[in-house]
Amino acid sequence: MSEYRNRAVVLKQRPQGEIQQGDLVLEERPVRSPNEGEVVAQVLWLSLDPYMRPRMNDAKGYMDPIGIDEPIVGESVARVVESRSDALKVGDLVTCYSGWQEYVTFPGDAPMVYKIQQRDNVPLQAYLGVAGMPGRTGYCGLMYVGKPKAGETVVVSAASGPVGTVVGQTAKSEGCRVVGVAGGPEKCNYVVNELGFDACVDYKAGNLEADLKAACPDGIDIYFENVGGAVTRAVAPLLNTGARVPICGFVSAYNATDMASVETPFHVLKALDPVPEHRFFLVTEWQDQHQEITDILASRVASGELKYRETVAEGLENAVDAFKGMLKGQNFGKQLVHIAD
């Protein structure tokens, strides 16, 4: 075993609804010494994302469930501290799926491990947010599923988050009218005044349907789905003929105890006449364009064209509380955990 002292957040029992005490536990875990071709990396930044919650359930979805006593899945920025690989050397910075832990051992040429090409004005943690998987998700979902055209109206839910941030600013650069949906006046003001959206509807204000209709006088051509629930129901009657709905996720249902009884965006959209073009997508569909799209987004961050916010929890011991808060929308922008410098 390696000499590194490692802590990991592991799944002790599957949450029933909201995550409770004892579901996720911080434990000391040994770090395996690297075999030939492998490296040991120290996790510097950990990304917290909504997709992690459904993977804690014992249900087959688009990704396998996390096993009991296994670390929670998650992407990180990590620094190689020990190497027996020709692909990576000590000191190299990478994004990798380390899970919620402080050190990880993996093959230097493993898939989904990417060496970070650092550039000025792009902090490392941005490669987990707007220049990382969430950013690529927003960009690919909008451009390749939504297929925006100048003059169209684009609505994006969770507009101040890392996916929505990229969707909205990219749609503006394509010449669209962009309307965000976010929770609370602070987030809505930020989306309009900082990110440059044309309007933002506060779903917490109590007038969702009327406010959304007022913000979209010409209807909605593209709805980028992140949350589901009441937002989808408010959007549905405003969808124009020929509308497209890229479905990234529906976080409002992720703490449900019985997913079989949840009304998903698919139920709402399939009940419309005509049924709008819609589909669930994964960013891995464009894995062969990973570096190309990362470079596009990172260059926009570097130039100041792509703006973003982030919320940082300090230390792995605070990851669980930060994750629970994120599922309730308590974060502002990308939720991260800072683990080491």
C-alpha cells in the first residue's frame, strides 16, 4: 500500500428520499501503490453534480449504481504525485473520475483521464465547471440537440448553474433571445445583469406560468431541461411548433423515494399535441470532441466572454452538506469542494 493518508466519502446505505445521517460516511481508506503503467494522484478540487444522487439508488439507470462501501462517484482535478506510466509524469494536472476521496490510483492511459492544458486566466477548478463536464454538457446539448437559430427564443432552467450559464451565454452568441429560470431575485439579477440573458423568471416568486409567458411573448423554440416538475409544466404550453427540448436532467425529482411514480419531463412533453422534438442526452455522445469543446470554452473563460460563479466548500469533510444544499438550490453557480492546493 502507498504511504499517502487518504480519506473517502463512501456509500454506507442507500438514501430513502433526502440524504440522512449515516447514508454517506467519511472514512480513512488505503491508497493502492501503482502497478506498472499506473499513477497515484492527489485530488485538488472535487466537482459536485446532481447526477450523483440517482446513482446512490439501487436502480439501473443510464449509469450503474454506486456499490455499498464504495466512494461516491465524482470528477476531480488532481495532480500526479507518483508515476509508473509513460502517459503521465509527476506534477501533471488532470481531470479524472477519482470519486470523493483525497488520493486515487489509476492507469495513466485510462479513458476519461485528460491532461489539463493550463492557460492564463482559467483557474484549475473551471475545468470542472464551465470549461469542464457541465460546460461541455450545456454546449453540446444546446448546439447539437437544440440546434439554435438566430432570432429563436431559448429558455433554460437552473440558469445560474454551470450548465445553464453556458447554455444561455452560448445561445446569446448564436443570436437568440434567452430567458432563464432561477430561484430567487439574487440569481435572477445575476443571470440578466452579469450573464447577459434577456430575462430571468424567478420560479420561487409564485407566478411562474404568468411570468414565463410574459418573458416569452413569441413562445419558446428551445427549452433546455435541467429541473423538471413545475418548470416543465409551465414551459409546455408555450412551446412553438418545431420546438426542441434537450433533456439534461430533472433535479426536482432526484430525492423522490419512488421514481416510478414521478412525473418526468417525458410524461409532460409526450402529452402535448403535437409532441415536440425531445430527447435525453449524455455529454459522452460527443466524447471524441472533448478537447475541442474544452478549448472553445476555456478560451471564452480566458477572454472574459464566458462568465460564471462558483460556490466552494473547504475540505472533504464538508462535501456531504454541500451536496445536500446543492440539491436544494442553495449553491450559487458551480458547487465545488477544495481539497488541496
